[in-house]
Amino acid sequence: MEKKILIAAVAVAAAVTVAVAAFVLMDGDDDKGRSKISIGEIGTFVPIYGNATGDLYIDDDDTNALQSIIEGRTAWDRERAPYADANVDGVIDSRDIDIVKNIIAKNPCTVYYEDYYGDTTAVNFPLTNRNIAVTYYQQAEACAILGVLGDVKVASRAATAYSTMWPSLKEAVPWGTTGSSAITDDAVEKFIDNGVTLVVCTPRTENRELAQRLHDERGIDFIQLWYNGEYCISTIQTMAILMDRQDESKRYADYCNGVIDDLASKIKDKSAKRLLVISGYNSDNDQLSILGNGRHGSYVLVNKYLGDAYTEDGTNQFGFVYHNVEWLVQNGQRFDAIVYCMSGSSGFSTDEKTGTYVSQDAYNRKFEETVRYFGKVGAYESGNVVGSEYPNTFGFSAYALLEIIAAQLYPGLFSLDDGVAKLQEWFDRINVVDIDVRTQGAYSYTGDDYRAGYPQL
């Protein structure tokens, strides 16, 4: 029988529906019924060197694929298998298999992964029993998902501001401001003073060189992976492999894919609804923060699963473009709905004055204050300015809000009650913090000053 290379799509777990571009090097016929698909971009699979099959795991399939290359039964296609070379020395040999076996066995070794910038980054594997620092709330959220939030010893104030959601962060040593993920000199001193050996870091250019220097000089490991949209599942799984938390990662993936399955089963043509996604309005300079990049920015999953969102060239690193209200008035008739996300102390954020959750009434009042800026737009008149909540939509928990947003965009297909139940499941199963979402925080507009086009809770 002729030997051949098979290119196959791989799943996160049974019944996974996330689009994962991957490949498998195998001998013989394609007896597993896998479809042939070429490899995707970083973020759609686990970018750990040694991942010879391009899926979401490091396992015996990778050692078998490497052995097949070494024995000459298959050729190493560097374009299709960019992570096969576990020790990053340019050749495939037994030393690569040794590293993969060490990863599987959780034995100490140097492991390489490709970070958000495309840089090959070394870590002192395994990243277990570490004193951890986090640079923003999304990185704290990742640690919460993986069950290691209690190991966070140092955190930016942009993370500790959410201590009502993650109470253990009250014990973390803070640095910086509530609006920045930059690693300052003060942060570095606190890393050293508190024995930090792992930093889960926001990928931003200001942190890039410093992270490399702290790794080289201090042996501090850094995880710098994207935390939004289609990156969420693979970033959590990459961290889970490095940190030996794969049971928690599977629970997260199962939850996310359950949401995706429900959306796909009910929304047959998401392109029929044209959306403008706004993350905030600054009245001081009359600037709207608009999602301009449908892949990197906030609300990327709204674009992927709920509607055809507006995109534009020239966005910043985080996917935003800025326009004034005049631009909105001139262009607003092009959009069926505006998905408006209120930044600041809304929803599950901490109210800094009281240290408690912002109430539904407070959320409604803030929505009513800002929604008037959309008054000359068709979506306002039709009741299709959709309120949402910032922290749970820009990060790993974005999946938890999707059905609530869907209920506002497609009230005939989804109910707000079902969306709220899905959000409650998030806190019960994934984030694992004692929160009753009906009484602690807010997530959509439920007032009567603005006539929303969806059933109120």
C-alpha cells in the first residue's frame, strides 16, 4: 500500500466545533475519516515546539509523527509542520522525541513555544508550583480558568480592580494603574521581592524586550499569548500543557463549544445582520472606540458568530479605530444594530467607592446617559442599540456573554433568561466563584427609558 501524508482537522474533545486548522503525519490510508485541511494561523492550534501533528495536544501522536520523519517514512514539511522541531535546532532527530516524551511525562526540561509576536520563547518546563504575576485582568481570568489564581502573588491594579470577582487577588501585591498592563520598574521590584517565577503577560510591545531580559537574567518565565476571540481556546490549552492543567482546559473548551453549537443551531445566516460594535464613548473628545479589526479586537466573537460586524483598516494593536459622533450619524444607517459595550465600572467590575458590584439600576442609568449619542441613527429608533458589559466580553469569558447578546439581536431565537443561565453556568463551572448573576452585577440594559427591541428580563 502506498505511503502518504494525511492532513487532518483535529478536535478539542468529543463534539468540538471550533474551527481548528491542523494536520497529522501518518502512514497508510485515511481510515479516521478526517478532512484534509492546510494549517492555519497562530492562535488556532497549540504553538508549542514538539507539536508535530499541529493539534491541541502534546501526546504519543507527536512522537509517532517524529519517528516517522526520522525513519524516512514521511518527509518533514516545514510549512505544514512548523512546530515539529522540539529543540528548535533545524533538524528532526531523536532529541526532539526526547523533549516530547519529557513534556508528556512532565519532566523538567527546556520547552519552546511561539508567542504572540511570532518569537520563539523558552520556558523552564513545567510551569507548576510557581509564584505568578499577572499584568491585566484577562491574564488573571486565564489563571482563574486553570485553577491557579491562588498562586498569583503580584498583580497590576488593572487586575486587582476585579477582586470582587476573584477574591484571592485582594492578597496579591499590586502595582501600576487600573488602565495599564505595562510592566513598570516598580513591578519588576515586586516580582523579585515576592519570588515571582512566572508572568502571564499582556502581549504589548512595551513588555516584549523586558520579558526577554528578565528571563535571561532572572530565569523568570513569561507567557505572552493573545487572549481574545478565536485565540481563547488554544491559548488556554497552550497554558494548560505548560502548567499541567489540562482537565481545567477541557472543561473550558467544552463550555465554549456548547455555546458555539447552540448559536450555530439557531442562527442560520449571521451575515444578514450588519453590526457596528462600539466599546466606549469619550465625551471629553467626542471619540467612539469602534471595533475595526474583526479578528484581534474586542467583540471579535460577536463578529464570528452573531453578525457581520463593521471592519476598517488602520486599527491599533488591540483592533480599535476611533471616530466621532458625526461619523456615526453619517454612517449609522448602514447598520442594523449597534452593540454597545460600556467600559469602566459596569457589570461585574468593582465599584471603587463601595467595593461591591455595580447594581442593575446603576448600569441602566449609565446606559441611558450614553445611548442618546446614538439618537440620530436608525438602530436607535428601532430599539437595536444593544447593551453589554466590558470585562466579560473582552477576554476569555467572552463566550459566557454571547447568548445574552444573541437574545438582544435575535429575540425570536434566544431568550435573555437562557442567556443569563448560560452566564451563571460560567461562574458555577469555569470561573468557580460564588456569584449570583441576577443579583451581583449587570450585563444588559433592562430599564424603560430607552425602548429596547428585545424582551426585558
